Amino acid sequence: MTKLAQALVEETLSEKNRLTEFDTDQTLLRKAKEDEIRMRLDEFARELSKVSKQRVKG
């Protein structure tokens, strides 16, 4: 393989690795946001249930 071809292959591989790292970071951020939203929804559901029970009691 010529040096130019080898350099192009190495450059392409390094770009591919950077994209993979970026995708992984984006996936982790998305998962963290989803977990935070689920936690807030669970908390809201508990509060809503508590208020509903209080209204029924009177």
C-alpha cells in the first residue's frame, strides 16, 4: 500500500472512531435525560396519588 493510501485509510478509521465516540456520548446523554424524566414522572405520580387519596378522605 502506498503511503498516501495508507494515510487515507488511517484518517478514515480515526474519523470513524471519533463518530463512534460521539454516538456513545450522545446515547449516554439521552439515557441520562430519559432516566431523569422517568424519575420526575414517578415523583409526580406519587404526589398525584397522595393528593387524590386526601381528596377522597375529605
